[in-house]
Amino acid sequence: MNRIKSIPLIAAAFFLLTACSEFQYYSTTGFAPVTSKGYGADYWLEQMHEIRTMTPEQRLVAYELWEQDYIKNADTNNSIKLALLLATGHESIRNQERAREILNGIDPEPDNHSDQEFIKLLLQFIDEQLQAEATINDLKALTRKKNRQIKELEEQQQALTNIEQNIQQRENQPETGNVDQ
């Protein structure tokens, strides 16, 4: 009788152990896979990950396709997708000013709170990139100006050195004339 009572217990333990065998081990090396439910920031982060893994040629093709989608229907999804590509894509297609214009032109504001927050973060990212680019351009202009000043000062220094050498040569030359008198 004890054996009959223990059969359901053994069967339950067997099912429990076989259910645990379905767990898979994930390695901690490398990047974690990005998964998405198909909407919100998760979806857009997945899109960003895909953009970053594309070759420059694939990005160019994606840009052309997404631009056409945006022209046909400038809804929230097409706008965010194109702005994301323009903001984070390869240098050949990157246009952060246009990405900002597209994001600012989204009307009405998305219903999904996650999309709203993602747009705010993307705008903040774009603003920081534009500010950094402006700072870099200012520093490059300042560097060109300073290099020009350095070159002028070097030329002045060389001219003064030449004058000094000429004066020294005149002082070192013996006087020509009648020394015998």
C-alpha cells in the first residue's frame, strides 16, 4: 500500500525534474541579446542595436527605405525610426539636425509613455552631440587661429634673427681704408 501512495509522489518529482531540464544556460561573455515586445523603448533599443550592427551599405539601403516610408506616412513609428537612424547611423548618413526636426515634428505626442520617454532621451542625446560638435568646431577654429599666429611669430623671429646676423657681420668686418697714415 505504501508503494501505491508513493507513485504519485515519484511521478510529480519526475515531471518537476524534466521541466527543469528545459532551462538553458546563457554565457556571460559578450552582449546580452536584446529582446522586444514590439513597442516602446525596448523596440527602439533593439532597432538601435540592429542599426549599429549593419554595414555602411546596409545602413544606406535602410536609410533610403525608411526615408520613403517616412515620406509616405509620417506617423510616430516611421518618424522615430528615421530619426534614430539619422542620429546614430554611420557618418555618411548621420544628420542630427534633421533627426531633431523630425522628432520635434511628431504630432500628436505618442500615447505610449515608453515612446515619449525614448523620444526625450533621443532628443537629449542629439542635443549633446550637436553641442559637442559645435564645441569641436569652435576649438578647431581657435586652433587654426593660434597656428596662424604661431606662424606669423616664427616669421617675425626669423626676420629678427636675420637682422641680428647682418648687424654682427657688419661689426666683425674690418674697416677698409688707409690704416697706414
